[in-house]
Amino acid sequence: MLEGPSVAAGLTAGAATALEGRVGAAAALATAGGAAFGVVDDLAEDTSRRTKGLRGHLGALAHGELTTGGLKVLGIGTTAFVAACVRGSRGPEGAAGRAFDVVVDTALVAGTANLLNLLDLRPGRALKAAAGASVLLAPLAPSTAAAAGPVLGAATAAASRDLAERDMLGDGGANALGALVGVQATGLPRLARVAVLAGVVGLTVASERVSFSAVIDRTPALRTLDRLGRRG
């Protein structure tokens, strides 16, 4: 499980140095927050309980019970919000425009952190997804394109042992990767950010009812990519 903290440390340091000014500070904060609350869930989760998924943890919160997963939801949401405030608005539309950017960016960072963790069910899957998303975002979001360096570097460094099933990314590593990819997506134009957020929300809702692994196994191209480099 040391892979997760190691990946998170590299991502945080890389985000702080590769990205400049407020963007770099926001990226480092969001990545570190995703890592910290993910590691808490890795280490302290009560495995005897069957509270799973975003709906399960939010349901527990609604009944006054704070699970480690619920703490992670609240913690990553909070650090994503602070990071979005540090990141700031990109338009001159006044208070309403700034508030809209903060809300969308918060949801984008927190949602992507959660989504990458949902994908981390097979060796290398989350690493491949993060690297692929970062490469696709780079030319579309020039102001945050430098985030692709830490993402690709961390994914490459961790890939061999992860695919060989000797190390595990865990929630700490997956949440950190997703948070940094989410910050990279905040460099998109406003309409594109909303579209990406809608996709993240749609996939998250679908995950409560549909097995991503089953869909991947039924889709030849996805199955081939998913198994690339894995044992057997």
C-alpha cells in the first residue's frame, strides 16, 4: 500500500513546481487533500461493515453516522472547494461568474477524485485512465497542460509494480491522481468544464447500478486496453 502515498507525494510536489502561481497552489492543495483523506480511508476503514459507494456513505451521514468513506467525501469536497477558491475565476463577469466557476471547479475536482477511485478495481486501471485523460486534456486546456507531466510521471513510475500486482494504488493514490486530473480540467473553457462535469456525474451515478468491470469485459477495445501489461 506504499504505492499510494508515494504516488501522491510525487504528484503533489510535481503539481506545485510544474504549475505556476495560484494554479500550482490549488493543484498541490487538491492533490494533497485527496491523498490524505484517501489514506485515512485505506488505513481506518471498518471492513466488517457493508457501507459502500457514494450513496452508501452519504446515506450513513444522513443518519448521523460518519464512516471513513463519509469523512473522505467531506474532506475531499472541502479541500476541492478551498483549491477552487485559490484557483479563482477566469472571467470578468463579477460575483456571479466567480461563484459559478468555484462551484463547477469544486465539483469537478472532487468528482474526478472519486471517479478515479471507482476505476481502481484492477491492476493498472486507474493509472491508465488518469494518464489517458491527462493526455487528452493537455491540448484543450493550455493553462493547466503542465499537470500532465506529474500525472504521466507518477503513472509511469508506478505502472510496473502495480500491473505485476506487487503494489496497490489504494484510495490515497487514486484520489490524488483524480484530484490533479480534475484541476487540469479546470483549465478548460467554461462550457467544456460543465460538459466534463456532467460526464463525471453521469459515470458516478451509473457506478451505483452498473459494474464498470463488467462493461469493460464486454467491450473488446476496453478489455484489451484494460488487460495490457497485466499478469496472465
